[in-house]
Amino acid sequence: MKANIIKYFPAVVLPTIITIGITTILGNYMKVEEYGNYSLFLTIINIIYIVFLSFLNFYFFRHYYELTDSGKNEIIIRIPIQIMALFIITAVLITLVFTKKLLLVIFISSFSLSLFTFLTNYNRLKNQVFIYNSLKIIGPLLNLFILLIILKQSSMGSEYALLAKFIPLLVIGLAGIIIVLYKNNINLFSFNADTKNILKSFGSYGVPLAMVSFMSTIITSSDKFFIAYFLNDKDLGYYSFNYRLTEISLITLTMVLMTALYPMLIKTYNEMGREKAEQELEKYLQYHILFILPFVCIIFVFGQEYLSLIFPRYEESYLVFKLLTIASVLYSITYYTNKSFELTKRTKQLTKVLIYSAIANIVLNFILIPNLHLTGAILATILSYIIYLFLSLKLNNQYFTIRYKKRNLLGVTILFLSSLIFLETLKHSDAHFIISSLIYVFVYAFMITFLIGKGEGFWKKRFQ
């Protein structure tokens, strides 16, 4: 685990640093209302990708090793590229008929996202660490470079921000796919006897997972559409931007773990069985909670100060920032509950869980947003994730048990409350809030290493 995290650490940390730079530009040079529109377009692009293309990457990632071992390496690569090509050709024809330029931009952006995701997954599964890390870094780096050029030429609008984000993905994706086809000597116009069966498998495994992602997106993003309808663009901008900040702070940390964890879990489950995989997932969930806790505490205590320093336009929305942190913590835990369904290939059951949760989210948003405004949107999201986690754990118990020991829960609760008290004490001292945050992180690391671990190789045992 430790070796995997170190190997793929640049693929998450460096893009995150670049993304912070991008977010800083957007947060300071784009109007709050413009950011709201930009976020809404990103959501639509993501939904198009999830509905029409994401099943390809889900199946590819889960079954690549199995099909490669059985000599079907060419098919598992060829079929996703064929379907993506069919998608973009169909999309262009549709936009030509309806002459909607914005629709074409949305389709091309979704296609670019799919190409880039497939390319990174391919290199990740091939264990081509340098190429994988480079791809994950170059995409956001080019995004940042284009944004800086745009700033010199004109004001920052949602259209320019979209172009800056997806043009690099399109160029890298097309170039990378051509190289993959050439290296593997794959003919895109080729079909054989196994193609039909593999294609059915793509649908039976990947489509339910695409539905899972779609329902998950409904939970995380339907509130934006309700805010746009019931409230105004400024409220949408406040909500979307603060949600993005909590994602960068917390979900990125989850991605660090998942990048290393999921391929290992697949191998553990396939080679050593369910029980061993359960133990591994439980261990990583425990580590995940300990890892994100200090970030949550710092946001709770110093969230307003950080917004005032870095994003003054959003300072008045600091309560939204703090409350959305709770939603992001719950969201990050769903990464673990989802993996239990994916490992056991029970994606249809996970779809049911998410359908109920998404329906609850839509109903709650419809009721709460007109009455409680942004607070209603946050409450709807939090309650939806609680429903989601409860149903996931309840339905999963029979097939794949995710345990979290009571003593660990009690320990984390005590640690959380102690952290808040300590940070509040520092807040009322003369120390600058950044210095106070750094002092807390150092003390927290010391507590985890020596107090909870009792000085007996706490990190070593959890990273072996």
C-alpha cells in the first residue's frame, strides 16, 4: 500500500496543487454569477459522459486483467475506442441537424473527458507509472497555461473557462489513443467472434455502474439545478464554488488512497477471497478517516479566515463552506461502500440504493431550497448521503461486510472534539491562523503516531 501511494502520489498531489492555482484564478477573476454558470455547464458535461460513455471505463478498469490473462487484450482496448468514436460521430450529426453550437461544445467536452479517462486508466493498469503521472499532471497544467493566456487577452467568462479545461484533454486523449492503437496493432474496423459477447459484458457490468454514477451525480449536483431555478446565479456561484473547495480539500485525499487501493483490492478479492478483502477495506477506511479529520477541523474553525485571505469575493459565504464540508466527508466514505458492490459485481443492487437516495435528494431539494435557500440545499445533500450510506451498509452485510469498530469510532470522536477545542484555543491567541493551523497539524500527527499508535509502529502496521 505504502509503495503504491508513493508511486502515484504525484498523479494526485501535483494536479491538486495546479487545480488550486486554477481555482484561485477562477475565484478571483471570474464573477460569482459566471462561476455558477460555469459549474452548471460542467455538471451537464459530466452527466452526458456518465450516461453515454462512463460504462466503458468502468468495465475496462474492472476486467482488464482477466481478459488480458485470457488473451483478449486487443478486444478490451478496441471496443471502448470504437464506441467512443461512434458517440462523437453521432453527436456531430445531431448538432449539424439542430445547428446548436453549444450542444456541440458539450458533446465534444464529454468525448474529451472519456478519451482522457480511458487513456489514464490504460496506463494505470499497464503499471506505466511515469506516463500515468505525466498525463494526470499535463492536463491541468495546460488548463492553467490557457487560462493565463486568456487573462491577458480578455475578461474571464464561463465559455473561455470551459475551452481551457477541455481542449487539453481532447488533444492529449486523441494523441494518446492513436499511440495505443499503433503499439497494440489494433484495427478499429475489426470485429471477431468474441466481440459480441464482450460487448454484452460491457453492458451488463458497466451500464449498472454508469447508472450508479448518474444517481450519485444527481445527489451531488441536482441541488445546483434547483438553486438556479428557485434562487439566482449569485447563490449558485456561492454554492458551487464552496462545494468545489471542499472537494479539493477532502475528495482529493480520497483519490490518493483510491488510486493505490482499488487495483490492490481487486487482486486481493480475486486471489485471497472476500474475507481478506473486507479486512483490507476496513483498514483503509480507518486510515482515510484519520487522514481527512485535521482538514475538516481546520475548515470548521478557520474557514472564514482562509476565504477572506484567498477568495475575498466568497467571504460572506463561509457558513456554506463549513457546512458543505460535512457533505463532502459523507461523500468520501461512499467511495468505500461502492467498492464493496463493485468487487462482488452486485452493481444492480448498488443502483437500487442510489435510485432511492437520488429520489430522496430531489424531493428534499424541492422542499427545502425554496424555504431555507442554500442551507436547504446543504441539508438535502447531507440527509441524502446518510440515507445512501445506511442503505448501502444494510444491503451489503450479507455479501461484503464493512465494519468500523465502536472503539475506533469513539476514538475518532474524542480526537475530533479535542482538535476543535485545541484549534479554538489557538484561534483566541495572538497567533496567525495559518501558523495556528500548522501547529495543529504537527500536534495532530504527533498524537496519531505516539498516542493512538502507542509508539508501536502505528504507521508501519497500516502501510505494510
